[in-house]
Amino acid sequence: MTDWQAGHAAHADWRTATLQALAGIERGGSLGFVYVTEAMVPYATEILALAREHTGIADWVGTVGIGICATGTEYFDTPAVALLTGRLPPGAHAVFSGTARPPRRGVRTPSGAEAAHCAIVHADPHTPDIDELIEDMSGKVASGYLAGGLSSSRGPTVQFANQVVSGGISGVMLSAEVRLATRLTQGCAPVGTRHRVTQAEKNIIVTLDGRPALDVMLEALGCDLKGLRQAARNTFVGIVVAGAEAAGGGDDYLVRNLVGIDPQSRLIAIGDTVDPGTTVLFCRRDQASARGDLLRMIYDLKDDLDAPPRAALYHACVGRGESMFGAAGAELGLIREHLGAVPLAGFFANGEIARNRLYGYTGVLTVFA
């Protein structure tokens, strides 16, 4: 068998869908990823057992998504299964969950115990203090880098971590022997310059650079209040993360919704709390900026690789896909066009995890080199 293999299928019957997804996957390997749409949640245990039986792989991780993805393909609102299997160096990974804690000394490698280098993670969006849990988990790996997302479903959510679990965070820790690279696309483009919050209360920004926040925003967008009614739909506020650099250079920032304006008091409200002294920037998200930023991410990844990728995972926001790129499968099609037809699996998340933070409206692409 090749080191990495993928399969996917949609069918109303869970067994048929799983068998079709497994049809092109040969027996063997050491780690599997499984992503299912919400219609498959009642059959999660059976799907996991069938995948184990067919492949002989004991270790599986994954979760449920309103949408899931595979090489060049997206499945939304249809019963579907996506699988990715790989052969890793002996002892170079360790599956964990709330019922199977991460090993204290990391993973086992041929040279002995060492700290895990990074982790692929899935988490329940209803877990209290999920941001703190993600940050704590990042401290358990040497690089501090996590990649993954929050389960998404209109009903119950589940995770796969060698069994079907719910709540908390789960995934797989990987040693430095597993060569991978990961990048984040925000799906938007900054507009104008950065600004310093000089007065704020909770999620309300009163002044930027000592001026009324609304005036600064209108100036950055190049419009008046009348024009803002149309521009506001695609306008967001990026909270710059102090001391953090984005992949490919420049500031890392968390994109937050613009949730309201007060034309009389000249202030704006965003979908997060912000303190005086915080640096922010305005962003525009539309089809052109989303496509451009996705391609930028892919090119950055390819520049980091000295050989074609062997497999990939993609964890993207449920607000992306067709609604952001204009056509079903367009986003995954772009990845396939520019990254190649590598085995790929993933899901559309209720929040995306990169490094030690939780993002929104983003895509996190991880490739195995």
C-alpha cells in the first residue's frame, strides 16, 4: 500500500457509504482520520468498527461536521463519510481524549520517549472555557502548535478517538518524526492601516487613535454612512495578536464580526471584547479576497515543502464553502488544482483551531510531507 490513502462517499445508508469510502483504501497503516456528516452520528460506533475491520488500523480520530470534505469534493446536508489513512513511524503518534489522557512524557519513538511536537485536535463547541482548554492543550506539545476545529452539527456532536466520545477535546499527538506543515487562511484582506483602540467598553469601540471609531472606519472603507449599508456585510474587524506573526509574515489577527454602529455617538460594536491599547484593522471579505487569501496560503505551504505533499487535512469554517466561493466544491477544487490530487479529508467546523487559538471564518490546511 501507499503511505497515505483516502476515500469518501455519500449514501443514505451508513454501511453503504462507509464501504464505498473504504473501497479504494487497502488494508494496512497505523492511523486513520474519519469525518462524517450529522446524518451519520447515530451510526458513529458502527462506522468506526467497520473502518477498523476493513483496514486493520486500531487508531482513529475525527468528528462530525455539517459539511465534510475530501480531495476536490465537499458534502453538505447529505449523509456522507470521508476517510484518510496513513502509515506513520512506529510509536510516533498517540491518540487522546477525555477518557484517554495525553501521555505525560509524550509519544514513544524508536529512540525512546520524547515530547509530542504538535497535535491534530477536535473539540466540542459546547465545552465551557473552550479557549482556555485549547491554550492548555497547546502547552502539552513542544511546538505549541495545534491544528483542527470544533465539531459542527445541528444536533448532537461526537468525536472519534479510538472510540466515539463527546465533550471536551480529543485528537492525536505527533512526534517530530512526522513531518508536516500547516497554514491558515482568513478569507479576507486588510483594508487601510492598523489602528489603536484608545477607548472601549466590553465589545464597543468608542475611539480609535483618539478619534471617533465610526469616523475612522468610514475613512478606511472609503465610504459614507449610506455606502456603509452595503459595505457592512463584507466588513470585519481584525484584532491583532500581540507578538504573533502570521504564516508568510505580517501580523496574525483574529477576525471578528461587525455587529453594530451608532451613527450619533460615532461608535462601533464587534463580536468580541476589546481593551484600550489593542491594535485592530478593518478587513474586507468577499469572493475575490477569499480566493486570493486561499491561494496565498497554498503558495506559502508549497514554499515550505521540499517535496510534493503526501496527504492533507482541511478544517474550514461552516461559513466558507459555496457561500464564500460561489459554487459547490470551488474551495476544495482550488486546493486540488494548486496543491495536487493528494489524499485529503476534513470537515467544516464551528470554529477553527490553529496554534493555541480559536478562529472563525478560516481554513486550516495541514499537509504531511
